[in-house]
Amino acid sequence: MSQKAFSLTAGVLFLLVALGHFLRIVFGLSFVVQGVSVPMWASAIAVVITGFLAYHGLRLARKSLSRV
């Protein structure tokens, strides 16, 4: 797999995860893992981290594309 394809795939996946957490915050959805309710602030942190990773993955994919 080329660096461009990997970076693009990773960027899109992280973007989808960030979007899911963002929508959870917006709609106030509850999330329970093995009987423990996950607090909303955990999703806020997840939005920041996965958004950062998505941004850098997509940026790297775009840089790889411009070199070709």
C-alpha cells in the first residue's frame, strides 16, 4: 500500500470517528461500555484527538499526491 493510500484511508477513518463523537455530543446520546456510562467529556477529548489525526492524515495524503 502506498503512503498516499494509507494516509488517505487513515485520515478518512479518523474523520468518521471524530464525526461520530461530535454527533454524540450534539444529540446528547448516551454510550455504555460493559455497564459503565461513558461521560460526555470523553467524547469531547476524542473529537479533538481524532480530529487532529484526521487532519494530519489527510494533509499527508494531499502532500503525497502533489509529489506524484
